[in-house]
Amino acid sequence: MNALRWILASAATLVMIWFIALLVQADSFRRSFGASKNGPLVALLPMTAMLVFLAGLIFPGQRVLLHIAAATALALVGCAVWVLRESTFLGITGLLYSALYLVWYWQVAWARTATSIADLTRWRY
């Protein structure tokens, strides 16, 4: 499970770095044609989502961060399905990342709890 955590954290970090570079290049390209800059929603929403994912991955003991990141992963599923119509690669990548994050989340947040509840309800003779 620790390997999946490292994979997810590395992917989120690389996407953040790539997104910042893309945003800077896109803004300069747009302004060269006289267009306006990208809005704050386009610039901040993906960065905020990646920071929430990273916070959940870096501090897995904080259950509130885990639950917020899981809600963000579910929102990413909706966004990925919406983007899937325009870009198959980005949509599938978003769905894959969300699925992997939700598997990791289930293992960290719920698998131990389910096991301990099963231990409590088991008949002992």
C-alpha cells in the first residue's frame, strides 16, 4: 500500500508542475493574440484539487483530510467524465487516478475498520 501512496503522490506532484508550466505558457500564448488571461477558476481549481490529494497522501493519519480528498476524487470522476467527450486521454487519466486514489483511500480509511468490526462481532467460544 505504501508503493501506491508513493505513485499517487508522485503523479500529483508531476501534474502540478506540468500544470503550472502549461498555465504560464498558455497565458503568454493567449495574450500574444490579444485574448484575456485564464480565469482564476481555470488556474486555481486543478491546483487546489492536487494539493488536497497531496495533503491526504502526506498525512494519512488525518481522517478529515482523507475524507475531503475522497470527496475531491469523486468530483474528479465527474470532471473526467465531462472531459472524456473532448479528450479521451485526459478523461481516462482522470478516471484512472481517481480509481487508484479511492482504492488507496479504502485501504487506509476503511479496511482496518472493517477488519476490527469483524473481529468484534466474531463468536468466541
